[in-house]
Amino acid sequence: MILLIEDDPIAGELLSQIVRRLRLPSRLAGTIAEAREQLRAVPVGVVVVDIQLPDGSGLELIEEMRTLPWLRDVPVLFCTGEATADIVQRVRALGVVDFVIKPIAPDLITARITRALERTPTRVPSSRDVMVSKRTTANAYVQMRDRVRDSLNAIAQIIDDDASELKVAALVSAAVLSCTDLGALRTANILRELEPGRADYQAARLHDAALVEAAAYEPDAEISEPRVPRLSAAATAP
């Protein structure tokens, strides 16, 4: 899923149309607050963000994302009308994949979004890879995937119930085992980085990470390795 963070309705609709032409799912957020809600709810594959937003700076939102283990590897593309030396320096420091100056040129932004998709993090190992490596069946793959999803949801639920850190840690350990069994090493590493017992442990962060990652394992979730559309010659701008 591509998250478009743009407060201008015309620019937002244009970006949405471009993504629809690529036959990819997207959501549009007009403020940083709305974007944070989306980032806490769904597994995002690419973020396209403006810098000047009604309730703050897109730069600060991406700086915040880079501190969160389940979001720091999500590719970001800035699309903005500003390009001062200070902004360019901050953008580079954040390791974003691209920087596009408005007004939006459809062919250019299409090419840049497609490039960003190539760096979308792989959340859920493909069924084919798991079945080949483990010499197992499709049903077994589904069961392993569902165990990961259920274990992640259990972590979020027990945190909602204000359980002790000891109980949370036990569920995290179980979830890590389920992830390792499936080969979902990215999810396992996120849980290890956020687990109780660490000096910087924050239950709210673990809760949000568990919910977002669990959504990627739903049976009807978008494929974790999104199809990168084939571009026409007119949409291959550098």
C-alpha cells in the first residue's frame, strides 16, 4: 500500500490517479495526524509526502518514522514545492529514495514511485519460497502464516489489557519462534528490538508494531512483495 501525504486536493487527486493507473492500492492523508493514524493501522510499502502540511513538517514525520523499527526501512519520496539548501540537506540525511519538485509531472512521478517500489520491505515470505525451502504444502504455509498473525495480535491485545511485562515477554518469545518458523526474519527482528527487558522498552511502540505487522499476514492482505509496474517509454524519466 502506498501512503500519499498531501494536503492540496488537486495534487492529492493527481497522485491518487497515478497510483490507480499503476493498479496499486493507496491511501491519502491530508495532515500529519492522519498520516500517523494510517502508519499505525496498515503495512505501508511506500510513502509519498509533501513537506509543508497544515499541522507540521513532513520532514519531521519522516524523521519520526526513522526511529521506529517497523517503519524505518519503508522507502520515502518527497514531493514538494520547496527545495532550499537546508531542506535538501535534511532530505539526504534521512536517506529518502527520491525528491520531486512540484508542479507534479505525471510521467516523472510515475517513474519515481516505481523506483521506490523496488525498495519496499518484504514482510511476508512468499508461499512458493516457504514451500520449496521447507518442502511443505500450501496448507502448512497458511497455518504458519496464521500462527504469526495470531501471535502478533495476541501481543497487541495483552498490552491493551495492561498485562505485566513478563507476560508480554512470553508472548513476544512465542511470536519470534512463529516468525522464525515461517522465515519472517524482518518481523522477528522488529519484535526483538522492541521486546520488554530492554532499557528503552515502550509498550505503546510494541503494540503499534504488532498491529501493523499482523495486518500484513491477513489472508486478503496485499502481497508483501508488490508488483513493480512496467513503465512505458514516456514514463522512464531519470
